[in-house]
Amino acid sequence: MNDLDHRPGVKEINLVRRNLKLEGVTEDNREAIILEIDTLVGIESVSFDASTATINMAYDATHCDLDGIEALLQAHGADTSQGLWTKIKEGYYKFVDQNIKDNDEHDPHCCNAMPKALPGSRKK
């Protein structure tokens, strides 16, 4: 796949898939949550499995992060599960997302370039 096979704002190299268990999702707020997350820039796909109360997302980690998605969930009366496994996964996901964002902003430099001549030195 290349970047043209994805939604605008999503690059293949920065694409991550996240699965988190949720609490407080009802029939009333489920569609609103899914629709609002799906309209965020950088979201590739989002779905909700009602039988396991799990949200499945794919997004570009340079444009989206879990903190923003959690704020959106809380605005609709839902939140991530308070279970230990969900909290461990959530911490790991946030770490990886921040790493991807930092690497995208990093400007590499070249260490093997010839040094510039010092002022006053003789250059032949």
C-alpha cells in the first residue's frame, strides 16, 4: 500500500491500530462517538464492537493521539476501561504515539560532511 490508498492526512509509515475497552457506551451515544471520531483528521478507520465493548481504530499518530480521543469520549459520557490490562495498553499506546510524533518532527543532520574552512586559514 502507499499513501494514496489511505484517507487524506494519513501516511502509511505513521499508521497505528489501537483496540481499547470502553465503559459508559450506550445506544444513545455510540453513533455520536463513532461519527465524531471518524471525522477527525488523520483517522483511517473506527469501529465499535458492542459484544466486547471495544473500540477499534486506525490513525496517523502524527495527527491524532489518544488524549484527544479520550477527551472526545468523555464529552459523550464514555471513557476507557479502568481495568489493569486496558491501562497498560493505553500507556504503551501513548508512548509509541509520542515516539512517532517526535521522530516525524526530528530533522536529521549529516555527521560525515567536510568541515568548513576556518577564517584566516589558507585554502588551496
